[in-house]
Amino acid sequence: MSNGRGIGRGAGAGAGRGQTGRGRMGGFAAGPGGECVCPKCGYRMSHQIGIPCYQQKCPKCGSAMTRG
Ligand SMILES: [Zn+2]
């Protein structure tokens, strides 16, 4: 058991590309950024990177958004 060279390190410098290719999550097309959706009125907005959906408020009804 050599515990020196691990596989899986090095390929991780490129987060932020939204190319079509990931299609394994049912029907909802939530990309890397995804969308936030209001559970109350159904308003959708693009998810802001770095800000959790639940910290965003729906501009329509003021409810906390949730992940779509
Ligand atoms: Zn709303």
C-alpha cells in the first residue's frame, strides 16, 4: 500500500464553466450555479454564487428563496 501519489489531484482548476454535458439529474436543469425558487409564489431567479438561496429574498413576496 503506497500512500504517496493519489489520483484525483490536479484536475480541479476550472470551476465556472457552464457547458451542457451534465444530464443525470432527472428533469430539472439546475446547473452548477442553479436557480433559486420561491416556495411561496414560485418566482425563480438565478442563483448568485456565494449567496445561499435561503439568504435571498423573493422580490415579489419577500419570502426566503429555496434551492430550485
Ligand atoms: Zn415569492
